[in-house]
Amino acid sequence: MRILKKILKTIFVTILILAAAAAAINIYVVASVKDHIGSPEQAAAWIAEEGAASCILVLGASVAGGEPSPILAHRLDAGLEIFSLGASDILLLSGDNGSVEYNEVQGMKNYILKNGGGCGAEDANIYLDYAGFSTYDSAYRCKNIFEGERVVVVTQRYHLYRALYIADKLGLDAYGVAAEDIKGGQFARDVREIPARVKDFFLSLAKGKPAILGEKVPLVYPSTQAAQAE
């Protein structure tokens, strides 16, 4: 019985230590980047002060039947608003196209072309990252495949802290704009983000490489991807 109590005490203490470490990492990640989040207007002002942005990086989320989910549509709307303010003439849409049947980035591009006419967004302004399977992959590929330097990152605020932290550790000069949240399910998203921040904290330290890299695609206007598609 005494041995069992020692084992249970050890397990309990270990859980407390791990929980405290996870909490500390989450607090650190959020605190380190919170001052780099603002409105589309503030992002444009940051670009005007710091210099032209390589791109506006819109992070992917689920699509259904080729149509962006509400959370992704809000990200794309925010990306278009930033684009309209002249922060960059390039939109880098990064998402999951891991199979023929599932293609986030094509759905994202279709949405931009359908809704971006008022601000002049067209094929020449768009690059697609088909291998943005995770937040880390999207940031790594933005820096090392698309050769981004100064970027405006767009996603919801709860996700933006992690995205900006990764971007900073990978050498991107990044500013974040929080897209509108969706109603319902935010508590579950916040809870899932806790271990995700811990995972990417260590992945960023190790500078791990994504499973898919490929040839470099420098971000220039007009889009070389658009020219290849013609």
C-alpha cells in the first residue's frame, strides 16, 4: 500500500509539473506577440513605417464542397480588407491539399476571386501554398519556399498568437490581424490551442522541417503561379 501511495504521489506531482509547464509556455507565447496584433488599418500603418510586405498570409481552415467554412471565410474577408489598404499586392493562401478530394487553397482562391473584385484582387495577386498542412508548415514554407520576409498574418485571435510566435522564431518579420470569430465552439478551440502552443513552442526551438518542401517560389508581382496556369 505504501508503494502504491508513492507511485500515485509521483504521478500527481508529475501531472502538476507538466500542467504548470504548459501554462507557462502558453502565457509566454501569448505575451511575446500580443503587441504585434492590430486592425487592418494598423497593419497598413506598420507596413508604411517598416516597409513593403512580402505578402498577406491567410492561414487555411476547413472547406466543404469547395466552399470555405465560416471561420475561413472570415479570414479571407480580413485578408481582402488588408489588401484593399495597400499593405501588400500579394495574397499567399496557405492550406491543406493533401489529397485530390480535399483542396483548401483552391476554395480560398475561388472565394478571393469571387469577392475581391472591388479591391482589385485577381489571379496576378495570388499565390497558393498547397502544403500548408499545419500552422508551423505554413510559416516555415512562407519563409523558406516563398522567401517571405515581412508579412501580415491573418487568422482568428486565439490562433494568431501561435502563428506569430512561430513566424518570429523562423525569422519572419510578422504583424497579425485577427479575423472575426464565429459563434459557438470557441471554448473547445481555446482548449485545443493549449497543447498546440506547447507543441509548436518546441518545434520552433528545433527548427523542424515540414514533410514537404519543394522548389522555391519567390513572391513577386505578377504571380508566377498565375502565369504558369495560363
